[in-house]
Amino acid sequence: MGNTNSAIEQSSLPDPNPTFDAGLPIVNESNEDAKKVRYIIPVHKNGATTDPNNFRPISLTFVMEVMERVFNSQLLCYLLKRDLITNHQHGFIKRKSVSTNLLECLDDRTLNLEKKYITGVIYFDFKKAFDTVCHSKLLAKLVSYGICGNALTWIEALLCGRSQSVRIGQSISTPISVISGVPQRSVFGPTLFLLFINDLVDIFSDLPVSLSLFADDLKLYEYTCYKVDASHDDLQTAIDRLIGWARLWQLQIAIPKCFGFRIINPQWNWLTQLITSCTTFEILVFTMITG
């Protein structure tokens, strides 16, 4: 793990130059007190409705929405103009989407098939990623991207010293302090999360692996040429670094949602039989339909 830790430490955050302030007015605490309590509603994701873990907390931020929208537009313009957001990220970015994410991966894997490569793929997901973002570490990352002055003060006021109540119908729970996380379904929350996870790609920069991100969903893959019994050291190193990065930034990997497989050409019958007998990967028979 020594190499893993050094690689994570070497993936330092960018130098805060230039800077972003946005010219916001200084936060007035007396006006902010009324906005310190957020109301959230539980939205069912999947599974049994009797399990609270199967609900997503959605924040209701009607009062701040207009200001957040203006600020978020300026911040994204600053980040994208200076290429501070990784090109591997497809979530919450203008002209990028689930479709661009899938097409990019499809293109890579198709090229690998044409070159007669075997592609090993692992999908990762983080557990309640938006809700577990550490505020102090997020603010440190914002500074590293040049966010300073009143802009940083406004974001800190938006995140810290807050409380939230759950609203179901006309019933409202007792407020509790919010010690981590960014607001979901808010205008500004997704951008904050993108900045928090943005440096993840740097820990793989010296490894022969490819990756693609959609918010917190990570696809990691490597390809080899007929090396069925290869040790996949590079992919294992990438996994070790990912685990180290997650521990450093206090995010948990959702193990039940992670899985891996290999992509091969179904015409390689002899290779399919060999892989079946000597690998623990699931085999995805990838069939190309041509005109």
C-alpha cells in the first residue's frame, strides 16, 4: 500500500490561480438566520418503503434558488473556461449526459474489440455520496480551485451551521444539525459535489487504465491482448488507490453496487472457453450489430 498512498498524496489539488470571487455581497448573519433551517422531503428510490435507507432526502430551497442559480452559472463558467473540471466527468455539465457517458465507453470498448483486446471492466458506486461530503474538506478543495473572498464565505454560510427537518405532508420533524453533505435536487449542490470528486481521476494518471464518471458513478477499465491469465496488477493497483482516496476524503464505497466483467468478441469461441475456466470475472458477450 506504500505506492498507493504516495500516488494519492502526489495527486495534489490544483494551484489556486486564477481566483473566483463572483462579486457577491458580504453575508449578513442576521438575514441568514431565517434560512439556517432547511426542509427536506424523503423521495423513495427502490426497495421496501419500510427501510429509511431506500429514500433520498431532497432539500426544499425556494428562498435561495434564484441566488444559487445566478451564482452557479458564474461558477460553472469560471470552471469550464479554465478546464478545471475533468473531461472524464459527464454529470451535471452542459452538453454532457448519461448518453455521452455511455457513448464514450461504447466507443472505447468497440475499438478494443477491433484490436482483438480483452477489456476488463469494474463499476463502482459511493454510498450516499452527496450526503457524506465533509464540509471542511470540501471548502479546502474549493480554495484549491481558486474560489475565495465573498464567494467562499457565501458557500460556507450555505453549508455550515445548518439544521434540517423532514416534512411529510403537514408533519415536520424536530430540526437536527447538518454536519456533512451537499443539498440534493438543489441548484448548487451538484456543482459542489463535482468539485469534491474532481481530483479522483488524478490518482490513475500514471496507470494504463481508462475511466468515466457520471457524478459519483465510476467506470474503470483496462484492456489486454490475449492475456487471459494475466494478473491484472494495474487494475488492482487502481482499485487500491481508489480505496485509499475514499478513506482520505471520507467517502464509503457501496460494495453491493460494485461489479466487474470482461468484454470479448463472441466469435472467439476458443478464448471464451479458456476465460471461463481461468477467471473470476463475469463474461459479457458483446455482440456488434452492423448494417
